[in-house]
Amino acid sequence: MKRTSIGILPLHPGRAPHWLITRMTKLARAIFDIIIDEYGPLEVLKRLSDTFWFQSLSCVLGYDWHSSGTTTVTMGVLKTVFDPERDGIAVVGGKGVTSRKAPQEIEAVGEIFGFGENKVKKLQRASRLVAKVDNAAVQDGFQLYHHSMVISETGEWAVIQQGMCPLSKEARRYHWVSVGLSSFVNEPHTAIVSNITRNKVLDMTAKKSEECRKVSLDLVKDGPKKLQKLFLSVVKDPKQKTLFDFKHPRNSIKKIPVLIMPRRIDWKAVKKAYELQPRKYEDLLLIRGLGPGAIRALALISEIIWGAPPSWKDPVKFSFAHGGKDGVPYPVNLKRMEKNAQILEEALKMAKIGEKERINALKRLRMILTLNH
């Protein structure tokens, strides 16, 4: 899987008005009719996994260019726009409680597309795992509240999900696509876009965390009693000194970053993990009850006792989807930028909508291109 980008957006409360949703639906239907006809369903998945294209699409449809609703409202519109039987594309999941309906909706989509039981289960597993990775394997302070999965008739998929940080009043969007999938947990990102970088983020998907992932898996497979003993040895006890209180003869033990050791662990989930004997780290993530606290505890024990540190660097890599005009973090990728714009422009020109709507949509597209050029 590729996670192609992340965006930071301010949280905006309230609902989009009916007149706007109606207009967005009409425009989206016209645009995607052309894209599917010209490029096929797979291109839709690739485009939706591109943050810049997705952001441009939201602007073209008429939604706020910088709000958290860019994600939730746009995906809500697309869920009503795509007809699986007509388009070969379906959207499942959504915001809040609706996101939890994804497994049942995947099953329903599987019946329409004629998927076998194995393919349906594979899609359900991918949906769960993507959410678990961004909630537990990448601990950046954003709690997921929106999860949409776009599925093609061939079984390929894209995921657009979003998390919120109540303290900073911001949202962070995560894009995934199954094309080129090699690993859910080992350097799955091709680009991560944000205007804010956290000082300390536990990123168990980083290449630097590879050894930590292996040790974490071994710790669980060794058994809950041994793990509990190790856990207690590094949790501060007023009656007993721990590794935090001592210095190594040569080098001082490094202070563990902001994400501290959790005080409570769901040991029933740990016991269940031991009984299941997960073969891979992604299998470990999928065990119910094994949440962010347990994942962090395993990572910290791996670092403190076994010398296998995880990555504490925010996986955000780029501050612009196409680069900055000043060359930071890299020169503007004009070819990619123009291709994205061309697809939307062609779709708008060929769309069966009113001339006024078409002109206004093109103006909005050119405005966001100018802002990011």
C-alpha cells in the first residue's frame, strides 16, 4: 500500500447547506463521468489518493479550500455520486458512526461486483488495518473520526481518512491506495503533506522502526507473564529504582521522548496476542483490544531493554504536494501539477453542466493552482 499524502486542516463545525451539496453532487457526477470514460475506474483511485488533486477537486466542486469539511463533505458527496453498477466504483464508510459500517458495506459492494468471500475478507482486513495503522502505529496526536474506502470492480482500493486533534483544533487527512502495495507497516508513504510538524511522533511504520517492530512481535510471542515483568521493570515504582534512575557506564541512557510509558495495559488483549502467535507486525496491529497504549509500551520496552528504538520523527515529509516555488522542500513538479490540472479542466469542459457553472469551477481551479504554484 502507498500512503501518498497527509494534509492539515482547521476543524470547522456545522453542516454544509443543502443547496451546496446539490451543486457539488451535480458537478462531481459530470466530472467523474468523463474521467471514468476516458481513463477508467483505476485512475479515479489514483487521483483520490493524490492530496493536491483531491484538494483541487473539493475547490472545483465549490467547497471551502482549507476546512476539515474538505474531506468529510467531498467524500460524502462522492458516496452518493458513484453507482457501483454503472461506474464500477463504490464508496463505503464515512464520518463518525458511519465509518464503522464499512465492513458491512464492503460485503454489500462485494455482492454487486461478484467478489468471492476471500476478496471481501481481504478488503475488510485492509480497511481495518489502514485505520489501525494511522491510529496506533503512527501516534501523532490525531484521533481518526472519518474513514472512507473507494473500491473498484477489480478489487483495487483507495482510502481517505481523517483524524482530529481537539487541542489544536486541526484535522489531518490520510490518503492510501492499494496500487503497488508492498507493506502496510514498512515505509508505506510516497508523500506526506502538512503545514505542521510534530516534535515527537511514534512512527512504527518508519524504516528506522524495523528492528523495534521485530522485537515488539517477539515480546508478545514470549508470553504475557514475561512481558508484564518487563513492563513493571520500566514503570516508575516509588519503592524500586528502574532503568530511568541509572546511567550506563559509557553513555547516559537517553530520555524517552514525550510519549511516555502508559500506566495501564489491556493484559487480556496481550494474552490473546500470545495465543494467536502473530507472524507479522500487521497481524499484531489487527488484534482487538491491543491499542495505542500497548503498541507504545512494546516500543518503549524494545528501546529501553533491548536497544531497539523506534522512530520518533513525524512522518510528514513535504509541506507542498508539488514542491515550493523557493525550492523547499524540493522544486515545483510542474509536469505533475499541470497533468492534474489538465484532467480536471478537460473533465469540466466536456461535462454536461451549465456554462456559468463550468466557468466558475474553472476559475476556482485556477485560483488554487495560482496559490500553490
